[in-house]
Amino acid sequence: MDRSDAAIRPVLVLDFGSQYVQLIARRVRERHAFARIVRHDVSIERVRELNPLALILSGGPSSVYEPNAPHCDPRLFDLGIPILGICYGMQLACEALGGSVKAARAREYGRAECEVIDAQEPLFRDVPRSTTVWMSHADQVMDAGPEFIPLAATATCPVAAVKHRTKPVYALQFHPEVAHTPYGALIIGNFLDRICQSPRSWTMEAFVERSVAAIRERVGSTDRVVCGLSGGVDSAVCAALLARALGPRVVCVFVDNGLLRLGERASVAEVFGSHSNAELRVVDASQKFLDALDGVTEPQEKRVRIGHTFVDVFREEARSIANARFLAQGTLYPDVIESGGDADGPAATIKHHHNVGGLPAELGFELIEPLRDLFKDEVRRLGLELGLPDPLVWRHPFPGPGLAVRCLGAVTFERLEVLRQADAIFLEELRNAGLERQVAQAFAVLLPVQSVGVMGDGRTYENALALRAVETDDFMTADWSRLPHEVLARASTRIINTVKGVNRVVYDVTSKPPGTIEWE
């Protein structure tokens, strides 16, 4: 844990391989408690050291009775710390404390009607006696044993929730963390507030106060911090937090690679030039990037060349900054978890995370990551707390290689201008319709395809352009947005009428999977 949060007792989420483990942590944080995801086999000594407010045992794909099934240290149940088991976590807790788990006679996947046995039980306070829950299990607790009291049941799962008679151990067979369980957030909140007596101390206001103190202690009184601005939310919030702590000793380096959205350079200069006491350096390297991309059409080669060019440009600028000892990165908590970067976290590496392509090691900087404990939604709330303008805080994600991977085929100045203008029109129409925040990500893609059209009684042979909009909570899966036809019609008409070189607009209706959000 970052020293800035040392005073907060965390809720430790033990990960048994659940696809929902990050969602559990997010739900806990929404109730103003600080959640950390840790390995399922975290040692009892480490748990005592972290002094958690509670433990949550996640779901998982295994069966507890299998020889190599993951288990936690059974001594955790004797620490007196409140514990909530979810799905596999329930089966694990019941088996460890005298119950029996077997393959269910009838598997439950999807929504189920759940009957609450005791509505006055703190865990189910204000939850209707009959409520919908989301089930996803092939095993279940057949006999909870004499030490557990049943709290809920479904038609095929007579033990859907339990509590221990003498220990602060509670368990649910269903998943309260997913939106398909309508009262799931309330149940998690009841566990935290009514059972754990949570002080509700995880707020962005408190985070700013703790982080500012920690940054000042780490950096000292003379050294400077270099922060690379990309125009995205994460780097902007990272820079704003550092500026709050260190003022002009923060040097924001914004590399204009010529692959930015319309007006992006001006908006960054406005926020971090006029409205911030950090130093802003804008490096116009657009021609260098265009030269590097000349004749390149393969997506991965585009990424490689952009990455190498960025390193060269950033290195040259960073070395000119006196007393620069630290490099700041906008690393988020999912990046840390998925790259195996947390010493207490799950060991499996889902992806390698490099925010600024190895620059700390190359330049001899020490790395500082003030956002590494935050999820994306928390970063947005932090940005608002720091006074960043709404358009910047709520802007949609933007790929690291910029428009180069939305300009399919050759990347030229002329094609980028067409794409920039069309993209800006599409986003403006979404804003005008009040849909910008409903959509998680929206953009235009210039295709390497030309098509025949008729404009002004004449034949045209110009570019085809695709519009893409998706809705998602985690960006690991996504569904295409069912935008109103009139919004798509207005965007298409404006693009064709005002963006020279486009005579056809199509809308992408592919979900992820099987597609990806970006086209390249």
C-alpha cells in the first residue's frame, strides 16, 4: 500500500480466480472503503500486518473438493476479522468451518429468485424478502453444518446465504457485485457499514490530502518531477495532483506527435498553461512522427515506430530539465494488478504494462505513480476534486498511438486532417444529444477504401469512414451502442457535407468479443 493510505484499514479481496474480482473491489470502494486485491494464499502474518477492516473471498472456477483447488490459510477464520465469502468463497468458508460442498443437483447460471429468510438480519437490511440475484455455480453447499445459520434460499439452492453462529463470517452463493443482482450493492454496503462498522474514510478529498503529503515527503524540497502529458484523463489527473503537491517543480512535457484529436494541443495548453502552476513544455514533433510513419500500413509496425520516436523526443526534452529526478506515470490499479506489479496481488500476469515505454530505466529517473491505487472511475472523481474541467475529465479514452491506428492504411497529414474533422463532428453530435457520458468510447475510423457517390449531380470517388461507439464498464468486453438513428443521421450528413474527401459513412455494430474496440 502507498504510504499515503497507511492510515486506512483496507478490505482485502482474496482472489481465487474470479472474473469479477476487480468489480468486487470497485463495489467496496463505492461504499467509501479502501479495497485491495491480494493473492488467495496471502500469509496470515501479512494479513495481520495490513490490519484489514474485512476480508472478502472471491468466486472462482475451481471446486473446493478438487485436490489442487486454491485455498486460503484456514487460520484466517480465527482472527476475528469480518469475512464475506462469495460463490466459491462461500463454499470455501463453509467447508473450512464444518460444512460440506458437492456438485449441485441443478446448476444455476443467470438470474434466480432468492427468498430472504430473516429480513432483520443486518446483511439483508432493506433488501426485499423476495429478490433477484445472479447465480453462476455448478457446486453448492449441501450441508452448512451446525455452526452456520441459513439466511436465504432459491428454488434449487436451499443454502444461498449463511452466517456463522460465533464468528463474524458471512457468505453468499450468488454474486452481489454484478449489476444483475439489483440489491447487491446494498448487501455489500450492509456488510461494510453494519457488520464491519466501516468509517467510510475512502474519499477523493481525503485521498488528495494524503497523496499530497506523501508526494512531498518522497520528492523532497529541491528535486523536480517530469510528467508526460498525453492529452488523456490519466496523465492529466496525475499532473494536476503533482502540481497540487509541488507547484512549479512539476514539469509537464506534452509531445505533439501530429496524431492528436482536433484541438487537443490547445486544450492541454489551456488547462496546464493558464490554470496550473506547473511548468508546461510543448514539443512539436509532428513532422518527426509523420516521417517515421511514411509508407507504413501494418498496425504493429505503426505502434513500434511511434513508440521509438516518442522515446527519442521525450529523452531529448527530459535531459534538458535541471534537477529532474523523478518521472511520473499515470499508472492505474488495474494496470498494477494485470501486470503482476503488486507484491501482495495475484501472481498471474495478464499483460505487460509500460506507460512510457521504459523511460525511467533509460533516463535514470525514479518512478512515481500517484494514481496506482485508483480505478478509472475514481481517477475521474479525483480530476473533478482537483478542479479539472468537465470536458477533460470525461473525455473518452484515446489510444497511445493516437489517430495512427484509426487511420487505416497510409498515415499522411491530409488523411489525418480528414479523420480529425470527422471525429470532432461525431463527438459533438453525441454531446449535443446528451449521449457523451452514456457512451464509454466513440470515434471515427478512416478506411483504406474508396467508394462511388453522387454529389451535386456529379460522380464522386472518395473515402469511406466508419463510426464506432461502445458501452462497457471494464473495456475487457464491450457492446456496440444503440445510438438513436437521428443522431447517426445528423453526424453522417454533417461529415459528408463539411469534410472534404468523404462520401460514405458506415456504423460499426460489432461487439467485443469477437471484435476489439479499436480497429487496429
